[in-house]
Amino acid sequence: MGFAQDATAPVLGNAAVEGSVLTLDYDRPMDAGSRPQTAAFTVLVEGEDRSVVGVDVSESTVTVNLQTPVQAEEAVTVSYVVPTRRALQDTEGTKAEGFAEVSATNRTPADVPRLWGARVDGGEMVLTYSRILDSGSAPSGSDFNVTAAATGVFRNIAVTAVTFNGPRVVLGLASPVSDDEVVLLSYSPGDSPIRGVNGETAPAVSHHAVAVQTAPAIDLARLVVTEADQVTPKAMYPHFHPDTHHYATQCTEGDEITLMLSKEVDRTHLTVDGRSFSGLDLQHRIGGLSVDSDVVITLTNLGRSATYVVHCIPEHFPHITTTQQTGVSDSLITFSVGVRNADNETVYLYGILDHNGVPRFHRESDKRVVHFRPHPDGAYPYAFLEHVGEIPRPSGYNRTQTYAAVILDADFNEVDRATTTPDILHTDPHDFIIKENGDYVLLAYETAYRDLSNLLKPDGTYWGENVAVDDSIIQVVTPGTEPVPDGESVLLWNSIDHMALEDCKQHLWPQDYAHVNSLQVLDNGDILASFRGCSQVFLINGATGEVIWKVGRSNRTTPEWTENLLTITGDPYGEFCGQHAANLLDNGNLVLFDNGTACQVNNETFVSQRPSSQFSRVVEYSIDTTSKQATFVRDYSFRGGYDTWSSSAGLVAPQANGNWLVSWGSMRTIDDNLATPPPPGHTLTEIDPDTNEEVFSLRMTSQGELLTTRAHRVPIDAVRHHTVDVTAPVVSTATVDNGVLEITFDEDLDETSTPDQSDFTITVNGTTAPLAGMPTVVGRTVRLALATPASSGDNVEVAYTGTALRDTAPQPNQVASFGPIAATGAFIDIADHDLAQEIMWLTTRGITLGCTADRYCPDQPVTRAQMAGFLYRARDLIAAIQPPS
């Protein structure tokens, strides 16, 4: 790679774990700035993967933080794979080697085993404890009491077998549990109780709710989008399948979604964008769609759930088709394209697609957006380049646009903008990098007047002494503090100091002789840059700006230009030309997108050693700085034909599994008329370079202009369900407890909204009841203080006719007038109650809904949680069968 490393790598001395903290002690101080991502580590606890949530480096210790703590007796191993970026290294820059399944000393103190959870599937119940259990324990089946209840049926189930497996106790049941039963477990330690491996006795358990896992999965049989007439269907892709959970359709105001469920759903609950529905029919309609709506549909039944999302897209969104082989990484793909809308205006779309071409996230801009991409090693995860203005240029120049890098957080909110420092006018859109330390790496063009009097023109005359050219600039800046930051320049690199102009006469000479078009920042801070105008790639010292090595043909033979030039060997086509997207792989090899155009020409004859416009390809070379050679390894042209050519753009994004994700740019066949736009083609493909197999392809077409994309992969969980809240808050419950009436809604309210007393009308037994103070808004709840407290059995109703209440959406939705509605006897939120599962089960069966003639009604007001607790503890589920009169 052109830079020296220490002779020996750091040595791992000890690995230890205590609770959720795992430490790795090395034999020397480690670089605190080289913190690998969590994915570089694999921690196994009793052979099962334990999630890593953080990595820190301090002195000679690397700390790996686990999502959940390990228990005292659990066996723990840790593995480390050296990542491409941010690898562990010592303070001298020597990387630590990877290692596999190193045992970690477990220093976690012992504790008694505690029941963490229980589940039952048919005739087998599994109890999971907080620590490893003594497999020599022999509790009797009679130590366990299992009860199951459904409407009209209450039964005890005998335990016929007890076995141990690590922290788990497996109980065999005399009869299986059905999906419509509620199951409770009690355990009383007998003569041979459940113990930890150090002899600690597990405590008794009373009426622990058991998760029933025999509930049927909740799937849709069909999902249809129709126009407002509820009849005319609209196109949706992909074709509906219950196992596919994301879809796209062109939504317009008033469209509806019809859900057709796969089975009777008397216990199924539906949530649409946070609004809940129950008691569903087999067919359910959802209205009110708009072009800005992403509709999130969640079906839940006895602990099982399925979520479907319909993503609404505008009518000018590109038509997308995909093909996919097995074994493709489960991830998403970034995109940014330009299209023409119905008014023939060019608009720009960017976002993230799944493997079906469904935009999990997208946005539209009337400004040109270029290269929306992830920045996994940076302080923020996403950025794109946006056209922000024009700048004065010399006569005849067409490069007048300047750009700003727009930096986004994980939720795609703009958090910063970056441009080159004010003395450099033209920020270029080809590439942009966010470094781990927060610095920004930008490209730019700087106009200068150069003496080219020693260089020939094709007509045999010489260029003049004062020719306007654009030098290619690489600048590293620190983020500024203003809305449009003017950060401090850390590195300023100018092509004129490092380029042989004789090598750059074939592209946009002399105006844009170097044409820098891609960046890669290596772990040690060095910068790999592609210069299309010269058909060369440079590795640049990130601290000094010196060229470590360069690869590509050169017309110069003097030592000052050849001392760090690598010669291409073994390439059947001689060299690469007019390239994009140069990358160094983990093994040190160079891979790039070879456009096959603007190949370097002889300085005097202007004849190219390789004919241009033959084909485009991805090509890989091994780099040997000792022998000064870049040796051909392999290449790939579209579908192996070497007959398609991309005159501009193009990108290869190497994948962690070794595949190449290739964006083919402005691809056309060689026989096409080059004056016409390229025909519709495969915008991108993923290739296994070991076999040249195409494992994934995506094709975009549009009625108007389609600008090419440069695609990257991002993790499957990169996009949460970003929905536009277009629904007003709806009342969930109204409860009264003595002198306090609470109205709870289905979403958070704006706590700064100020409803007036006069907005509410409260009646007690038909008589208007005055309020004692101003209403207050907290979270989802509006609290009203009654001047005179209500008594048990009073009929309390509340109505609202105001306009102040609203939700917290960016464009707030106003609460509609309602009422009068009944305020029940102090039923409060039970989400955090220790009997939440049981309470929800009772509630869905109408057992704890309130005091009516056929319901249990206490002498004093109680909460729903208190009532359910009473029913469960005192009557042992008999209330579920025969409510007391």
C-alpha cells in the first residue's frame, strides 16, 4: 500500500467479561481513534450470539459492550475480524490481527436463578432462567401447577416430564395447549428443587403468564389499492404475497386500501399508522391516502404480528423491475435519479430501495441531487450533493454550477451542509466523504491561467502562455458552526502540483484536464482519488498531500514522474480509460469502473494505445509497490459481452461478501447512435466476480429523462417506517377517579396547546359539572379537575368542541370535536403493570370494561389493573368463565 508498518502486530493478552462488559487487554497502548464498528466482533454466550452495542479503546484495553449481561457460569467466547476501515491498531499504526473464538474469563458474580420467561407450544413448555442450571436437579412434576383457561373451559394440566438444557427447564405436558387458551404457571420448590450450578435454589413462582406460541400467524390473503370509487384498482408492485411486506403504488388524494384477511379474526387487532381497530371483518378498508403517505399496517393476534407497508410514490417515479438469485445479501440500496414530471419539469428523486424496487424511503427535490450515499465510518450516516448556485466562469466554460454536500442523520434529517472554504468557489458534485473524526473531504475545481505553450494542439500549433484551465482540488475541512459552514482547511491538494499535463489531453482538455471524480479515505487517512481526465488513479498521503503511488499510462519518462508510477501488466486490453469509482479492497487490490472512453493519447500524434468507446467494464488489479506493478486480476463487462459502453458516470461498490455492485451509468450498446439517449437498460447489477454470475439486477425506466444513479448497499434496518402523520388524534379512553377526569388519545398531544375550560362540557348524572381549573395536557392525556368529585356509580360524560388540541406531527393534526362520551370508573393505562398480559386478555373478552348490570362492580372506584389483579389472584381465572354477579 506504500506505507510502512511495525514489524509485529499487537498481541492479545487476556479476555474477560463481567456482566455486559467484555475487555480485551493488549501488550501495548492502542490507538483510541481506531474504534472498529460493532460488526467486527462476534461474542458467543453458551454458543449463542450476544449482540455487541459499543466498542471503546483506552490505553491498552479494548472494551466491548454487550446488549445484555452474561450470567456467572456462562461460557463466553469472542472473535474479531479485521474490518476494511477503523481497524484496531497500536499507536504506531500497526493493525491487530483477527482472532476466532477466544475464551473470555467470566468474572460475573453469582446470583440465584430467576425465571425470565416462559413459553408453551402445544405439549411442551420451556422456562428460561437468568443463569445456567444444575442439570442434576430433579424437581417433581407435582412441583409445577399449570392452568389453562378459555371461554367456558378451565383446566389443570399435569407435568409429565422435567428436563434441563443450560438455563432452560423443559416441561412435558399431559395435554397440549390450544391457541385460544390463557396459560399460567406456578412453581413450589420440593425436595429436589431447581438450582444453579453452584447450588443456589431458584425461588417459587406464582401465576406467571406463559406465552402461547401455537397462535396462528397473521397474514393477509390480499391487499388491494383502489381509487376513491372503491372499485377501480391501481397498479401495485410487487405482486401481493403474504410473505412480502413492502409495496409501492402511485397514490392520489382519496385512494383507499382494502385488506382481505386470511382467516376469521375475532381476536385480531389492526393498527394503521398508529390508529387501532379491533373486531375486524374479513375485509377492511383504509381511506385517506395521499402522495405523501406511507401506510403502516400491523396485524396482531395472541402475540403474533405481521406488518405491511404501502409506500406511496408520485406518478413520475421511475418504473422499476428487478431479478434476484438466492444468496444475495439481505440489504437495501441507495439511489438518486433525475426524471421529468407531468409538467415536463426535471425533478430529482433520491432514497433507498429494497430488492423488489420498492422505495422504503424517498424524497423529491427541484434542485439537482447527486450521489446520495451512506457514510458508514462518518459522524453521520448519509449525505448527497445538491446544486446551490452558479458562479462566474471564463468565456466558453460550461461548468458553472456549484454544489453543497447535504449531511443527514439516521432519520434523514438535515444536520449540516459542507462546501469548500470561501476562497474556492466551485464545490464539485462527483464525490464527498465524511471521515470518522467528523472532517469533510470535498472535491472542487479552481480556475487558473497556465502556460501551455510547450504543448501541441491536434492541428500542430501550440497552446498559448495564458490558457484558462480548471485545476482539480481535494480539500479536507473541519465542520463549521454556521448554518452553511466555513470550516478550517486541514488539507488542500491541487492537481497542477502532481499531474503531468501531457497525460491529460484526451478528455476535456485543457479546460478540465484532470477531472477528479471519486474518493476513498483509507484507515490511516490516506486518500485514493480517480482522475478521469488523465486515466490515472493516485494514492495520496492524507497528512502531507504527497503522492504515494499512481497507476495508469504516462507519456512522461523523467524520474520525477515515473518514480512512483505503477506499470499495468497482464491486462488483455492494456489499460483502463476514463474511469470512475476507484477503491482499494481489504487485500490491497485496486478495483474500478473502467468506462473505456477518453483513453490516453500520445502527446504528439494524439493516437490512443487503446481505442476508445469499445466497452465498459469493472477491472481489478493487484498492487505491488516494490516491483511497481499493477497486475491484472480479473474483469467483468455487462453480462460478459464486452459490447456495452457507458460514456459517463458508472460506479462499482465492493461488497463485504466479495461481490461487486455495479451501477452502469449511461450504458448503451456500441452500435447505438451516440447522439441519441441510451436505451432503457439495467441500471445496476450485482456480480460474483469469482464466477461472473449476475446475482441481482435492477432496471429503471422513465417516460422522460432518466439520469443515472450511483448505488450503494445499506443495512436492511437502515429505514424505519417513515410515515407522514395525516390522521387526527382519536379518543382511546375517558376515565374519572373522584375529582379527576382524564381523556386519553391514541397518540401524543402537543403539550403547548392550551384548551380552555369552555372547550369541554362535563355532565354528572345529566347535570353540568363545572371545572376547578384550566385543563392540562401531558403526553396523550388531557386532565380535567372537577369542582365536585364524582361518586361511585355516577354517570359521567364529557364532550369537546374546541380547536386548541392537536398532535405533535410536523404539520399538526387538530383534534376533532367529540361527545358526549362516557367516562368509565378510573380505567388507567396498564402497559407497565406486572399483569399486563392477563389484563389485556380479560379486556378483549369484555370482563373488565366497567360497572354495568352484568359486570362486577366494586363498592369503591378501582383501576382496571386493580380489578384484573383481583380477578386473577383471588378467583384464579374463574372470572374468565363465570363473572361474579
